[in-house]
Amino acid sequence: MLLALLGAIAIGLSLGLLGSGGSIITVPVLVYLVGQPEKIAIAGSLGVVGAIALVGALQNAWRGNVQWRSVLWFGLPGMAGTYAGAWLSGHVSGAVQLTVFAVVMLAASLMMFRRGTYQPGEGARRAAAKTVAEGLAVGTLTGFVGVGGGFLILPALVLLGGLGMRAAVGTSLAIIALNAFTGFFKYLHILSTQHLALDWHVLGTFVLLGSLGSIIGSHFASRVPQDTLRRVFAVFLVLMAAFILYESGPRAFGG
């Protein structure tokens, strides 16, 4: 259980330092370290990440680092997509969800390996339609596999929304919180129909430790070499994705 508790702190640190990555840690921790079934872990992940992201978003809002217009354009379509993705998840097995989750981890690692410093493009603020479309797509992914989607939201906010990195991180956390809570409440209904229940003690512990990690990570975000941290995290994602594919891939395809 000690490893699971350290994992909870790591979830918050990732969100605080990078503005993303928390949910990509949460699901494997709940499945492989806590021992929860896939669907319960994915539902719990949304609740945990939503709460931790909310703490980070409030910190950034206090500092003026949340751009509410972008929250509106990206977050509201994201909430609709999250609801749809959560509904869709009720029609597939947990093994299929984890397999898709592993593919998402590989995509996230690739983006982290390749990513430099994003620079807003000329006319970026006029790309409202693209922002709405990406918000809807990220939301659907959030609901289906339980990831907050920060690794997709951040570049969209900078390249399409024209935000600087500090504002993008704070705004990303606000959007993650909205999406995650939308999916979480939909999953409560899905779990009840499948006679499954969340472990509220575990979730509460993860929220408390993760929030602590988020506060610490946010404090040190400007002092840590972001490129090095991002590449180390990307390597971790590749290794974790390979393990999940090994464990869940055969079950997902009837092997």
C-alpha cells in the first residue's frame, strides 16, 4: 500500500509540475497497486484527478493564470464529449478500455518526446472552431478511458487559443476538472447498473495526498527543468503502456 500512497503523491506532482499526466498515473496505480477492477479504477481516476485538478485550478485562478474564455470554448464541448465517452464505456469490457488507455499513453509519450516550447501562432485566437472540436474529442477520450487529456489540452490552448504557458497550465487544470467531474458522475450511474461500488476511503486518501503533491509541484514548477522532466515522464509512459498491453491486450481481443 505504501507504493500506492507514493503513487497518489506522484499524481499531484505531475499535475502541478506539468499541468498534465496525473490521470495517466492514476489508472495504473488503482489497478495494479490497489487492485481495483478496471471500470472502478477508471471511474475513481476521474474523481481523484478532477478534485486534484480543481485544487490546482483554484491556485492558478488566484494568481490570474486561468483564461475563462478558453475554459468556456474548450471546457463545455469537453464536458459533452466526456459524457458521451463515459456512456460508450458501458458497452465495452474493462480490458478493452485499458488497451485503448495504453495506446493513449504511447501517444502522450510521443508528444512529450517531441514537444518543445509552444509558441502561439499568428491569429491563434481566431481558431474557435478547432478549439471546440478538440475539446469535444478530448472530452470523449476522458470519458472512455479516464484520462484528463492535459497532454492534448495544453498544446491546443497555446497553439489554437494563443495562451502563454502559465495561463495554459492553469486553464488546462480548470478544463480537466470540468471534464473529469462530468465523467465521474456519469460513471456513478454506470457502476450502479453493473452492481459495482467505489472505495471512497481509497479515493479520499488519493485526493488528499494528490492535492498535497499538486501544491508542491506547482510551487516548484518554475524551478525544475521542464524538458528533462517531460522526457523522463515520457519514458515512464512507454514502459507502463507496454506492461498494460501485455496484461490487458490478450483479454481485450479474446486471447
